[in-house]
Amino acid sequence: MMHSKFQFHYYVPSAMSNLPQQGWKVHVSAFYDNYRKVLKKVAKYCYLKRIPFKYVLSIQLRDLLGKQASRLAAGKLITIYPKDDQQFEEIVLDLYKALRNIHGPYILTDRRYRNSRCLY
């Protein structure tokens, strides 16, 4: 098990006891100048849909978005945990539309969703 140096804030709906052990993960990236806007949009969406997610604490953004960031973690501001394939498809389509004009760093370890600049 890999230990992360980052601390996260988690949202897990009360109907769930834990995050899924395996399955899809959606990563959302952002730059310093737009991370608050991205976080607000994604958090609002996840709260309304009761979808678990986590995001890195703002005091650690330099480590996550800086040039010295780990290749495994670089750019991964938000991680969303869909419960199944259907919810995964709904999430990426909805967020693709909501974040279409948003840019974030490229996440080397993930596959970009369509031509999105922040959704992986």
C-alpha cells in the first residue's frame, strides 16, 4: 500500500459506510488560478447527487500542482468515486458539460475524457 503525503477532505454520504474498495475513479485537475471554481462546481454536483469524493487541502496545492509533484499524484485535485458503470458514465458526461471551458494540468497516469482539459 502506498502512503500519500497529501491530506484530503472526504465527502461520503451517510448512506455509505466507506468509499468503494475498487471500481471507477474520476479525477479532476485544476490550476492555482481556477481550483476554487472547479472545486465549487464539482463539490456542488457531488453533494446534490450524493456521490462520494475527496479533494486535496488547499495548503498542499503547491505540492500537488508544482513541478516537483509526484508523477502518480500530480494534478489530481479531486477524486470522485462512482458506485457503478452507469453512475460513472453519468458523472463524466455531466462534468464534461459543466467543466468544458476549464483547464487543468495533464494527469500523466490517467486517460483524458474526450477532449476535456481537466477531466480524467
